[in-house]
Amino acid sequence: MKEFPEQSTIIDVHSKDWKIIELFRKKPGGIISGEELGGALDISRTAVWKHIRTLQEIGYQIEALPSQGYRLLNSPDILIAEEISSGLVTGTIGRKILCFKNTDSTNRIAFKLGEQGAEEGTVVIAEEQSRGKGRLGRQWESPSGVNLYCSIILRPPLMPVKAPQCTFLSAVAVSQTIETTTTLIPRIKWPNDVLVNGMKVSGMLNEMSAEMEKINFIILGIGVNINMRREQFPPQLRHPASSLFLESGKPVNRIEFTRALLTCFDSLYESYLRKGIGPIREQWLSRSALTGRRIRVSFQESEAVGIVVGLDDDGALLIQGDGGKIEKILAGDVSIVE
Amino acid sequence: MKEFPEQSTIIDVHSKDWKIIELFRKKPGGIISGEELGGALDISRTAVWKHIRTLQEIGYQIEALPSQGYRLLNSPDILIAEEISSGLVTGTIGRKILCFKNTDSTNRIAFKLGEQGAEEGTVVIAEEQSRGKGRLGRQWESPSGVNLYCSIILRPPLMPVKAPQCTFLSAVAVSQTIETTTTLIPRIKWPNDVLVNGMKVSGMLNEMSAEMEKINFIILGIGVNINMRREQFPPQLRHPASSLFLESGKPVNRIEFTRALLTCFDSLYESYLRKGIGPIREQWLSRSALTGRRIRVSFQESEAVGIVVGLDDDGALLIQGDGGKIEKILAGDVSIVE
């Protein structure tokens, strides 16, 4: 798990550094002497000072009080694996979390890790992506320090034909997370957008490596515009886009959001493996922005118009054309016909 | 296209070396003087000698006749890209051919090349595989110098759900090639075995990298037991296996076989892209070893028994159970029930 492209920087917190943070957290607002820290970590007071310096460099605000000790004033707004793992109770998802300061694309890193045999539930997160990927070769705008860009490695014991079902899991997990961390009401737009007030706040890019009869692994890429500001959106976007911050007026703690997302996802994935897609589809349909609406779907040169009546097992959108015939839509861009 | 694992050795024939072979081929049995060769290649007679040495090291038998020149006596029984390309007339398949003396798995190399953007129709061939892969993580016996192990990179503009159709193309291409290069009668056993006299002579391993709505690339791995001898088969095999040589009693020229296979495949692929799976399926069904037979299919813990009645668009085998119900079989191992 060591082979990363040169342009990627991993955020690596030493276990003793993290132990110091944990000690501070147990004494909220409190001061811990260098001697006490040294004793707890079995290191010298000089070594304690070095660890404090490292933590300060990562972004932890730690005050040194002469002849008293140290005090943690503030934690940085950075997606750090240890912060996300802290208090995370999941069965599969997030057993291993890798956080990057920057990378080209978390999906690309995750795909590489998948090929190297990374365990199911491994999560790759980046503060910034230089080449964030959207569906069908499109770009995903990925400014630093404000959003969530993460990729989850799954190894479901399923046929490749079932892989598109995983898109439903991501969209439902993101929606549930928005519901629990904000007061916003998310809506899902097939195939894989999550909207708030009609504006796109999240998109997914799912990829897989498979034999004809067996999924090797699936990479679920999830991008969520969390605290992105208006000026950080490019002037021309395919769909009207926004962020949770812009829609709610309140910044969202990204570490808490990520922890909540992994927790939701873990429970949905466990349900999916035990009970199949049924319960997930119900969750999906209850949030669908399209059900009952008349839509136009364009894909390459073709186009279809009809009223959305459901979602098929293989992930296809079911629309009823003017003649009453039900059509299966497997790919394309959707717009609502007024 | 330079990044190969350390354990792989590419067979690299210099363009001037190959020019010399072409000059010899135009003068069958004839002698060419060092001066003439030097003139044609615009190099010195000493340089000619060095190129002749390189060719001899590759395995070309070239005789040096004092004060007369050189004569090509024999070409090696090695899969060399230039030999396969020579006289190959295809549209897409084999536009680029990479031949390895040895590698772990041609599918793995091809997958890597696919990720690096290798063009459609790129073919990876190896004389020997140290970790030849069969379906579902099984091993594919790959001794050196007697068989064909090749992987073809395709980039069809299709949904991933159509990918299993490519299995039909491989099986039909291998069957047609056996028909044109030997007197044997091949039969196809679903999903992807080619049999001669009831013995397996060829198997396929198809893999893909895909988004949910788009195939990035497909790797079609094809193994054909061409000149393998009885003692080269391991004592215990899942299916009774043989080679074209063992079944026909005659060795098969591997270069000609490979060229014929790429030609068949090219024409089937072109037909597939233009007309869909229909014509390929007819070809497949006309060679099916199972149609009308009563079979048992086992997959993981489940089992199905029925009479084979057809092949579905998604690659599923259609069997009719005792109750008359048609069942779709998407994966598994088949045995014929007597």
C-alpha cells in the first residue's frame, strides 16, 4: 500500500502525535505538563516538544504555557484519518482510511489499491484533487479544504451486472448524511446526483474491475460540495450547483460529515448484502426528484421522453412514453420537461 | 507503454534486423552478400555482421558463406510481433502487437496498458506465463514455446452490461481458426471453453475496467493449447484437456495460427460493432456442444439441471428445467448429464 503517484501527499499522523491529541481531548480546555505527556508516552520532555511541533505543523493549535505545560486550543479543519476514525463504529467501511493532502483523483488511487489487493471498506480521501473525475470522462471541480472527495473500495460477491445497484447505495448514504448533519432536504436525481433546492451538491463516479462472472472490486467515488463558496464554482457548469454551506447558511464540520457518511454507508451496505436491493430502492425512491415527473433523457445521439415510473433492478430508470410503453433508460443526462 | 513488471522480457526486434529478414524472404533459399545487405540498409559490412549475430541470438538460423554472403536457413518457432504482423491485414485487431519471452500474465500486462491508454486492438502475447490466469481466480497452465497466450484490448462504445457478449466473439474466433488451420472440428462449451473431441483445447478470461454507464476497456484473454505434449499437462485437471497437436497428430505453426486468429477476430469484431451480437450468436450456436443436451450447472452452493435451449443477449445460457420453466444461467461450471 505504498505505491502512490508522485503528485500525491499523504497526511501521516504518527501514533504518538495522535496519542497526545487523545490525551488533550480527555482534558477539555485543560493543561497537561510536558512531564505528564512524556510519562504517558514514555518519551523525554524534549521529544514531547518535537511531537508538539509536528502537531502544530499539521495545523493543531497548541499553546505552550511556561512552567505549566501545553493546551490544545483548536483542531484544524483538515480531513485526517485518525480524526475520522475516532469514534467511528462501522463493520466494514472505513476499517482503513487513507487521507491525502492532495492527489490527482481519489478514484485512481483507490483503483490502484484495489488492484494491489486492498481490503474491502478501504476509504481514500483527499483535501484537493488536481484531476477530479466525474461521470463519462467529465471533470469534477475539486478545490482544496472545503469539500469531501472520497472513494470507497467494495468487493461484493456479486455478478458484474449487479454493480450499478451500488450507485443507489451512495446516493442514499449521501442523502441520509445531509439529513442528519443539516436541516436541508436532499433529493436524488437519477442516475447519481444529489440535489438540494434543485441544485447539485453531490455526484458519484462508480468504477469497477471485473471478470465476466465476478466483480474483482468496485470503486465508489463520492464528491460532496460541503463548504464551497459561491466564487469557488466555475462560471459555466453543466447543472446548477451549490454547496451545503450555501444552501443552509451554516458551515458543516467536514470530519463529522465524513464520519456520518461512512456510518450510513456501512449500514446500507450491510443491509444490501443481507437483503438485496429492495430496502435501498425504497429509500432511494422516497427521495427521488424525478418520480412522476415528465423528463427528457439524452444519451449520445438518442433521446427519450416520458414520465418516470420507477427504477429497475439493474439501475435503469423506467419511463413511460406517450404511447404507454415502458422504456428502460440505462445511461444519459436527464432534464425535467415542464 | 514502457512500464512492464521486472519479471517480463519483451522480444524486441530492431527494425534493421527485421529488414534483413524481409530481404532474405524475397530471395527464398538465396544468398545475399554482406555488401548488398549493407547497401540496402545503409550500414557498413561490420554493422551487417552485428545485425546477423543479433538475429542468430533471437533464433534465426543464418549461414555465413565465406566470400559469398549470408543465407537464411530457418526461422525460429517463436511468436515475434514482426512475424505475426507480416502479411496481417486487419482493421483494428493487432495494429499494435507486443510479444514477451515471458511474463506473469498477458491479461495483467494488457490491463496495465489499457489503464495507460493503449489503443483498441493492441495485442499482448507471451511465449510463457509464470502466473497464467483462468476464470474465477483459477490457474491456466502455460508452458513455454508450445501454445498461444494472448490478450486483446478492446474499447467498444457499449454499456458494461454488454461486455459478456465479447466472450462469444473469442470462442467463435478460436473455433474458426482451428477450422482453417487444422482438420479438427471444434465445439464450444458455455461459457468459454473450446473443445476438440470432448477435450478442452482453449479457454478465455475476459476482464474489464468500467464506469457504470461506460466500458473503459475490455481485456480478452485467450489461451490455446497448440503444440502442447501429453507430458506437459499437469496430472490433475478440472476438465479433460488436450492440444491441437495431440488431437490432429500434426504440429501447428503458431505464427500462422496467431495471424489467422487475429484476422478472424478482427472480422467478427467489425461485424459485432455494425450488426450487434445476432450473427455472432448464430456462429456460436452452430458450434455449441451443449444445445439440446441435459446439463448440470454448479455455481458456489447452488445447482441447476435442465436442457440447454439457447443463449441470451447478456451471455446467459438458457436452460429448460423439468417443470418446463426457462432459467437463465449467468455463471457456473457445466457438466453434461448422461
